[in-house]
Amino acid sequence: MDLIKLKDYILQKDFYKRLWVILLGTYLLALTYNLFLLPNNIVIGGISGLAIVFEDLFGWNANVFIYIASFVLVLISFIFLGYQDTKVSIIGSIFYPIMISFTAPVAEFFKMYLVFDNILITVIVASLFYGLANGLIYKVGFNTGGSDILMKIVNKYFSLPEGKCLVILNGIVILLGGIVFGVNNVIYAIIMLVLYTKVVDNILIGISSSKMFFIYTKEQKKVEEHIIKVMNTGVTLLPTEGGYSKEKGYMLMCVVPTKDYYLFKEVVLQIDPNAFFVIQDCYEVHGGKRKKSSFL
């Protein structure tokens, strides 16, 4: 099966079940925005952060700005990244702005009951909800567009690692928030970023930014081709010998970003349903070469 078609197949696998998950994720994300971020002017990056800043500076309606920015960024993604790299952002880019409008009255109702005397408590509670929402979305292989689209574009044309791209882009937005709302806003944003990232990593996705795969498969060449040509990363062949059968072969070892974990695992299983693999958290990767990923 063609690797692009294989990826399409996986994205369609359990599609409606995953659709419900992203629906719940975007609902929680939008509710967190309306309930905690917008009322307290907490700017943690992305188009949501820009919306809060521009509403204060120019009086632009934050919700309308998110609608327009989401639409424009999807168009830009089609132009610069193409359909294959854009489609995982389309559903989230549609659902998130709609959910912001949908959850606005819900947030107004709950504001009466969720009143905290200390802003730090607000930041902690917001981080938990924000992390849970993003974790649900990422776990089923989607994203909400916004800074994720910009990150991929910068990664593609300037060859910067995706992690650094995201830090730079969100850092610029957070600094704008600090200029408009004061240095306290920057501190709250940093606290929230650290906390919600931990929630995403530890509860929903894992405790590391990468996963190490050890794969034994009868379709070694096909899996190896996918790792090199689609994942654009390296793979190591480890000589093996069966303890009982004494059959000699090779085990593939590669490191995959956590955000690509779901699709990569499913690709391996589609190529070889009988593949044997071990997955473990990878805390640090040093050396080696990794080009821009065309997987997501």
C-alpha cells in the first residue's frame, strides 16, 4: 500500500469515535478559554492569546478574531504545506471557534461558582483543564491549527526543530501579553505552560517528548522505508537471534516525537499486523540527524 494512502487509511480508522474525542477536547479547550483565560487576560500563546491582546489594544472582538484567524491559517496551510499536512488541522480549526461561541454562555453561568481569591489558583485550575483538553485532541492525532500550522511552516522553510518553533512563536505572543498586561501576565503564562504541558505529557500522552520504538517485523524493508522517507528520521538495525528458534534477523530502533506516536504505531501495525515492538519513554535525544517531518 502507498504510504500516503496508508496514512489516509489510518486517519479514517475509528474516525467517528475520534471525532467525538476531539469534539470533547475542543469543548473543554474553549470552555477554559472563556472561563479562565479571557476574563483574566492570561496570554499563553497561539491565536487565542493574540485575540486577548488585540481585543484590549484595538477593541476587536476576541471570538471574531479567532474565527477569522483560524480560517486564514488553514488557507495559508493549504498554500504552503499542502493538503496532506493540513487535513489534521481542519477539524480542530473548525470546531474550536464554534465551541468558543457555544461555551460562552456556559462560562458566564459557571463564573458565579468558580470565583477564586488567588489568581494562582485560577492559573492552576486553568492549566488542568487546558492540559486535559489538548491531551485529548493530540491523543487522537489532531490539532486545533493556529500556532501548530505556523510551527510547521517555519519548520518546513527554515529547518528549525518543531519544538523550538513553537517556543519562539508562543514566546512572541506571551511577550506581547506582558507588554499589554504587565510582567505578572508573563509569569502566569509561564506557570500555566509548564503545568499544562505536564498534564498533557504525564496523564494523556506520556512523560517524555519522544518515544523509542524497538520493532521486530517480517516487513522490515517497508517499515524502514516509512521511517526514513516519511518520518524523515534515522533508524538503527540491531542484529537479533531468537532464543528458542535461533533464527537470525534484525530489530529496528528509532526515536519518534510523542505527537507522532499514534500514527506511527498504527502504520507499523498496518504494514505488519504481527509486528512485535516495545515502546518506551525517551527523555533526551542527542546527535543523529532529523529533517523536517512530513508525517503530520
